[in-house]
Amino acid sequence: MKILSLSLANDHERFIKGYPPKGSNLLMAPNTEISQLASLISQPDELLYLDERIDTISFDSSFDLALIFSTFECENRAIELVQQLKGKGKRSILFGPLPTSWQHNFPDWIDSVVTGNILNVYSEIREDLSHRALKRQYIAGTQLNYVPPSRVLNEKNNLFNKRAQYLQAIIGCFCLPQLKTYCSQYLYYGNNILKRDLIEVIGEVISLPYKHITLLDEDITVYPDYYHEFFINVWNYRKQWTVQAGRRLFEHSDFIRLLAKAGTRIVFLNEDWFPLLFPGVLTAEKQKYQNELLTNQRVLRETRRQVKILHSERILVGAKFNLLYDSASQYNFDAAFRIIDHLDLDFLEIKFYEPAPPNKNKSGYEIVPSQKHYFPMIPSTDPAWLKNRFYALGHIIYRTCTRPLTLGFYNTLFYLIPYSLAYRQNYLEGIAFPP
């Protein structure tokens, strides 16, 4: 039985025939949920994978079912493809964050839909398909389930980064309250958390063939004892790590030293850490920006000191934050960039949001994602100006020249330069995130 799995992309990221794919190969990896699904599919079944970032979608090959993964910005594209499949007499099932957010109020144009994580209901879908009796809706529930992603999809296509390796030890949502409605982990599992058995996780670490591993856990400071034991155990395997952490990281100086000794190369400080230094930054406490010079200077000094603590352990530092932007404000983001520049970060990832329009607000959405892209002569009143300045070639060259003194040549050569140029390429080619 052949199953065609489609990963949709928005208009800016979609592959155009005759042109190279958009975005850096370093950051290009197969869809994680489809990679996990591939681990469940065994002979005689076959999974065909098409990714709109690198493929043009066609339905010429024979297949029994199309599984379509869709995020919030791909709804129109999902409508288009489902209609095409219906016209060819093919069945399709829509899954991912978008259909899960509908709950039971899904639109008429869909064929079948999965509410929740498709891994929980794949066996049921497979059984119904064999009897040609697919249900209108499959409810996966909030049961936490982890399947290691298959590396088969990485190896099949040269346009993916074959060395990209992802691991998740604790599954669940640790997002800011304002953003939970857009978080796939929250949509799938609610407030449920799964801590995987450490022996199982370490076994997965050993099985990964390459040195660098990206830990997908949203905050390694939520369960410090768990991660302390984890990094003590993986220390001996000489892996190199990219991890995410919150502000509680700096309450545990011994843990920071352990991260460095265990091979951590990049720490991304998440939204919980980034301070309210200019208007629009979303925080857990929903604070409002107070333009108090002395307070802001004190916070800025402390924040820079924390970045330098990680630098002193030869760890590169990235920051993630969310920015709520009202186009009517005409705020000059050049002042905000000078603040970010003073923090001396190595990487920057920003997601932009806008106040929800009335029709969305009635549905319970206070804010909506906003896609901000590069265009020539971008003004400083556009929030994308922050990325424009941070990943300007001059700033990348400056960081490259100054970092070897504190981070060493290895980290500069194999992490700072490649990832800085990859983020710059993504930004210039219109990829909204990352950076």
C-alpha cells in the first residue's frame, strides 16, 4: 500500500520549478512529524514524501492515500490540494496544527481530518484504509507518544542536510500563555508533559551517526535534575549540542559548566529569558514597557552579563523572542536594534505577531502571526529591520573577527560562521522563520 505524504509550504517558501530551493541547506530538514510517521511504516507499505520547499506537487504516481501536513499559514494551499485530489478520485487526510485547532468545527471542504498527533491514530487509519472505510474525523486524544524520527527521508534527497539530527527528551508545551494557541505541542497534548526514560533517550543518542544533535526540548531548565543526569550520562559519547533554555539557567552555575563540558556548542535563550527592553516584546507576565532609563540600563547590564557567562564557557548564545507589532505605531526599530546589539548575541530568532482582527478575536485569538520578509530599502519602522541589521554582512564579519578570542577557532569556524550565513540566506530569500 502506497501512502503519499505532503508537507505544505507558504507562498514565500514554495519551490518554483527552474529555480533553486529557497533557504539554506544547513537549516533544511524533512518535516519532523512525517519523519516520525516514516518510522511506523514498514513493508509491504511504502511512504512517498513530497516537501513543497524542494518539490513540485504532482499526483501522477499511483498511491492509495494522501496525508497532508498543514500549518496555520498554509490553509489556502491545503484547500487547493484537497480539491485537486477529490477531482482525481483520491482520498486525503489533513493533519497538523491547523486541523487540530479546528477541533470539531472543521470546514466542509476537507475529506478527512486528524485532530491531534497522527502517530496516535495511524494504526486506525491504516486499518480503515485496508477496508476502504476512512472516517471523516480521527480524534487522537492528548496521550503523549514519542517515536524517534526516521533518517530515511534525510538520506533520500540531497537537498536536505544529511547531518541534521533532532532529539526530544521531554515532550510538552512550555510556551508563553499568549502563544499556546499556535503551539503544536499544546494543541496536541494540552498541559500534559512526558518525561522519557533516560535509558531510552541515551540509547537514541548512541544510535545517531553524527556528532551534532539539536535538542528540541523547549526549556532545559524546567526539570534541572532530569537534564543534569542526562548530560552527565551523554558526556562520554562526545556529542555536540544545541539546546534551549530559560532565565532559570543562570540560577545554576554548575549546570552551565556541565553543559560546556558535555559538548554544548549553542544555547538559545528563549522567550522566558528575553527582557522587556523595548515596546512589543511578549513576556510571561504580559508586562507593559516602561520607559525608565535607570531600570532599563540595569536590566540591560544584567542581561549582557548573562550572555558573557555563557561566552566564558565557550558556548555560542542565541536569543528567541516574540514581538507584537501594531502597524499604526510607526515605532523606530533602530533604537531597539542598538539595545540588541549591546547584548552581544551570536544569533537572533524573532517571530512577529499583530493584534487579531475582529473575526479572529471572536474565535478566542488575541494575536495572529505576521510574516515579515526582506525587501530592498526596508525602513526602520518595519520590525524586520531588526533581522536586517543583525544579519547584515558587516555585523557578521565583526562577530567573526571578535569571537575566536572568547569562543575559540573551532566554534567560530564550524558553528558561528555557517549558522550566521545560513540565517542571513534564509532572511534574504524571504524565509520568515528561522531567523
